[in-house]
Amino acid sequence: MSARGEEKRKKLILQTLVFGGITAALYATAFSHASALAELFARGGYYAALPIVTVFVFSFAHGAFAGKLWSVLGIEAATKHAVQRTTAPAPRPVQRQRPRLRMNA
């Protein structure tokens, strides 16, 4: 592996650890202060938006961690260029002339 690739891998591992730590801290805080959060979210008014904001924050942190973890493990999504056809494309159907109505006189 080249020096540039090794540097990129180390950076990816560091980012994975950072987002993993953020995610773990968020979950630990949410579970340890569950009653306070429930009370805060139940106040109504503008506080009704807090559960939605909280879900977006958790989703971002957990999604970033999971995506980077898959990359560290070497699992990547297939791109259009990487996918190759294994069979020939189906031949186009023969275009036939449409039947026409004819009047017999």
C-alpha cells in the first residue's frame, strides 16, 4: 500500500473512532438522563421540536460512524462503473406494422 493510501486509511480510522465516540456519548447521555429528556420533550410549544432535532442529531452521528466503519472494514457500495453485464442485452423486438382497418366496397 502506498504512503498516500496508508495516510488515508489512518485518517479514516481516526474519523471512525471520533464518530464512534460521539455516538456512544450521545447514547450514554440519553439513557442516563432519560427522565429529564422526557420531561423536557413533554413541555409542549417550541419544545415539541426537540425530539425531532434529537433524532436528526443521533441519525447523523450514527450514520457517519456506520458508514466510516464499513469503509474501514473494506465494504463499499458498487458503482455503476464497477458493475459489468454478465449476459448480452436482450435483442429488441421486431417492430411489426400495425393492423389497419380497411373498408370493402
